[in-house]
Amino acid sequence: QLQVTSDAVNVLREDLDVAFVVEPVESSDLIRHVISDTPLIWVASPSYLNQVTIPDSIAGLLPHLKFCERRYLSPSLNVMTPRGPQTIDTTRLMSVNDPVILRDIVIQGGGVALLPELYCRRYLKGGALARVCPSITLQNTARISALTAHRRLQPKKAQIMIDFVKECLNDYATYLR
């Protein structure tokens, strides 16, 4: 059984063998298997960028942020800039619970958003997205992990699925390079 959701899941309560999540996740007694790490980047569509100028600064970025993936909503999103560490308040932005939908909003001219680079790579290469404000970076990455219950004898099918997803993501990332 495969269940796809952007909501948090409880591996134990829902009796799941494995859950693939984009961190951060609440700390737990579950076993984490890191599948992939990808940087978070600021992106916009070329059509949006044809209408505006976005200086590579927090002051230049802020007016163009309208949407934010729910997991990055924070009164103090920590970023690194040429001036040193700073924070951005993203709580005023419209929350989107799915990064793929957020990416599509940006492609359609919805402004600037912070997204996992892996989710944008094909669209950056194809010209549907452009990176903006490259000097404003996050130390956090979008880490994709597999969560499994603390079981002595992990089902073989869970490990097979983890290996399969890891291989698929690695192939996808390599294909897009």
C-alpha cells in the first residue's frame, strides 16, 4: 500500500513500514535513513522577472515573497547574506503545503519562493524558472529521509523500498545534471 500526503504521518499509529518525509520532522524514536539532501534556493519565473527588478538583498527579496511552503513558515527564518547572518519573517506569506504546487505557482508568475533545488532543477535547465538572490542562502537543506519504526527485525520490504527510492532519486538527480 502506498500513501502519498504532504501532512505529517505517525508511522507507529498508522502501522506503516516506512514513511518518506522532507525534514524537518518532530524528533522521535523512529530510525532515520537519509535518502537525499538538496539546497533550498530562491526562484522566480522569467515572465515575473521581466516585469520587476529584484536586487540580491533581503530588502530586494521581501516584496516579491508571497507564498511559502508550510514547513518554512517562521518568524525567524535564518539566512546567510554577504552582511552575515540575518532572519526573514515568513509568517505573513500564504502557506502552501506542497512544494510541487508551490513550484507551479511560481512558474505561473506568482513571485519568488524558497524551494528545494532538486524540485526545480529540470525547470531551471528548461528556462521555466530562474534562480534569484543567490547570495541569500540557508544553512538548512531539504533533507529527504525514510522513517522506520524501532523494530528489531525490520521487514525486508521496507529496506527494499528505501533502497529503491534512494536509487530513483540518485538516478533522477544524475539525469538532471
